Amino acid sequence: MRRTVLLDFPDMTTLRAFYASPEYPPLLSLRQRARSEVLIFDGAPA
């Protein structure tokens, strides 16, 4: 089963704060166990 998850952040600073937050490690653990690919788009038009 293929899934696509899209997270939208207002800017890269907010994205980095999310990644460094104490809430993210459990989610990171799940993502690392799954077959996943991360793509980051900076400045994509809304």
C-alpha cells in the first residue's frame, strides 16, 4: 500500500523547529521503520 503524507509549514524555520521538537522523535521512529522518502520544497507557490 502506498501512502502520501503532506505536511505544510509556513517557512523553513518552522519546519526545522518541528524536526527538533521533543514531539517529533516518536514520529521519526515510525517513519524510519516504514519505506519512506522525504521531499522538501522551499518556496512552492500556495
